[in-house]
Amino acid sequence: MAISGIIWAVWHLPYSLLYGANGGAAGFARFTLITVVLAIPLSWLRLRSGSVWPCAIFHASWNISLALVFAIVAIRP
């Protein structure tokens, strides 16, 4: 499960380096840690449900919630 998290972190590396997402190169270690930690319950969910859809819904929800938090922080005076 942890190896799966590392693979997903590496998968996101070009996006992080090219566009500065996930904190860019400086934040990539933090992003990798979060990805590895989240890979454990997501792997369990995938194995338990037999489908990737719960994980896809979680991923989308995670991204939307982070975008909302950053948007609220950005518009706060």
C-alpha cells in the first residue's frame, strides 16, 4: 500500500515541477508523505469495494475541498 502511494506521488511529480502544484519541488516531500498516508485507507477501500470509483470520488472530493480552502484563504482580506 505504501509503495502504491510512492508510485502515485511520482506520477504527480511532473505536474508539481512544471506548474508548481502541491508546493512545487519544495513541497514535494510533504505531498509524498500525504500521498503515502492516504494510500493506505484508499487501498483498503479499493480492495474492500472491488471498484476504483470510491477512490476516484474521494480523490475528487479531496481536490475540491483543498481548492475551496485555498480560495477562501486567498479572498480573505
